[in-house]
Amino acid sequence: MSKKEYGKNVDFNSYGLKPSGSYLSPDFLFNSMDEAKKAADDLLKEMSKQDVLRPDAPKTNAEKEPEKPDLDVLLAEMDSLVGLDKIKQNVRSLINLAKVRKLREENGLPIPAMSLHLVFMGNPGTGKTTIARLIAQLYYAIGVLSKGQLVEVDRSGLVAGYVGQTAIKTDEVIKKALGGVLFIDEAYALTSQEGSNDFGHEAVETILKAMEDHRDDFVVIVAGYEELMEKFISSNPGLESRFNRYFVFEDYTSEELLKIFKSMCDKNKYTLNEEAEAAVKKHLDLLYEARDENFGNARDVRNFFENVVSTHADRVAFIENSTKDDLMIVVEEDVTKATEM
């Protein structure tokens, strides 16, 4: 196609452009970069006259704000968790307090000083991360936080190996958490190491400054073993003044461990026959009775469930023409072999 023929049959009026195409003439398309820039400027001016980019144009999915979660749905999700009765009560009281505080602010009433930052104390696998995620969403639902995301880190995600780098690394994490919750697992590790080359204290000071600078839209939850967390909080006056709410996560009982195991079965469409359930209960009872400081609670249950799934698969794989029931039903043999793994 020649230059003269190019664009010959284009109806420029249908695009809201000048019919003569002073900036899109066939000859022009082969001219210099300077003229191309001028054409682009002319095109933008013409489009603005035609009101192509309307201020009331619908927003794209990327521009839309995420829909706020429903408060009642979040509370129902929390209530569905196994155990944690005291924690659930504490969370409800906290949300009620924050909600009324927000309402007082909107009505021009004085707001008593209050810290929304939390200390979670307890053994691993007791639901601390799950509750932290729910609190982030609950704070968002009632308007305390602007986004409600949970950013989870430990010492390795905050502390660098060289002077001056820890503050930068910690600041990057804080930026991701603004508008939501920064959840620091095993937070005591930030101050438990001695020596001039340890920069955990620098991370703590950076976090404390951010808690002050962004106190209206930034929440920090620190978590770890009870005794070690008490030492961590008392290691710095700034921590003591900002963290005054403690949630203690108790170990699950053996009955609760069984409920957690069965909920994992239900979620993944496995069924325990009577003998298998008795074998699972026996194993979890022994696990609970023998617990020590390394007891993993729901984590141990998760590991045991995965072992049962593996032994079940080893058995079913050799069944010719296996049925749907074969693929779902866990028998005592599966559980017994899983306890030996």
C-alpha cells in the first residue's frame, strides 16, 4: 500500500478527530520524530475537546478500592475456630472498644488514649497468625485501618548484616504494612542476641518510630513464647509504653486436637471409620500428655494428618478398580502406620 493510499478510507469523524487529519495525514506518518510528538500533543488536545477521558468514567478493577469485609462474617469465622474461647472474648472486647472509640471521634467527643498494638503469647500452632489476620480485617471493617492487610515477618525479614542496612530493610517492610497490621513472629529474637554486631535493636527503634509516625493507620502485633515475650517487652521502655494488651494463647486440649484433625478430614473430603477415629484419638491423647516446650499444637496435628494421607495413599494405590469410598475412607491401618512415621 502506498503512502497516498494509507488511511484513504478511514472515517476520522467517527473517532472524534479532524476530518482533514492534519496530524494523521498519510504523508505525515513517515515524517520525523519531532512531528510525531507534535501530532501526539494535537491528538490529546482534540480528545480533551471531545471529552473522551470523562472524569465520571467508570474505574477499572485496579482503581477500585477493595470492598470492606463484613463484620458479622468475620466474627462468625472467628467463632468457627476450634477452642480459643478466651481469645475470642478478648477480640470481641477489643473490637467493641475500637468501634465505640471511632464513633466518639466521628461525633466530636474526646477519645481516651488507647493502644491497638498487641502482644500474642503462647506456644507454636495455637492460632496466633490466624487471629492476627482476622484482627487486621476486623480493624478494617470498622474503619480503624484503611486497608486491613497482614504482613508477617520474623527477625530475618527485618535485620540486615551490615551497619545502616537494618533501618532500610525494616522501613521497606513497614511501608508494605501501612494501613494494616505488621505481625512479627518470634519477636523476642530481635533483642535476645548480644554483641556489637547485632542490629535487632535498630529494627526495634525503627518500628517504634513508625508506630508513632503512623499511629492512626498502622498496628503492630508481636508474638512468641510467653516467658521470652515478657523479657522482650521489658527490654525497651518504648515497647512497654506501646504494648499493654496481652493475649495468652493456651495449648489446645486433646479433645480440641481431635476436632482440628477431623476438620482437616472434612475440608479435604476424608472420612474416618470408627476404628480409625479411635486410633487417631489415642495418638493425640498421647501427644498431648507428652507435650513439652516444643509441643506444636495444631502444627503437630497438621503433620500427623499429612502422614495419614500419605499412608492412606500407599494402601489405596494397590486397590484395583478403587471406588470413591476407597479414596475417601481412612482405616485403622492408615492411622497406625502414620504414627510410626
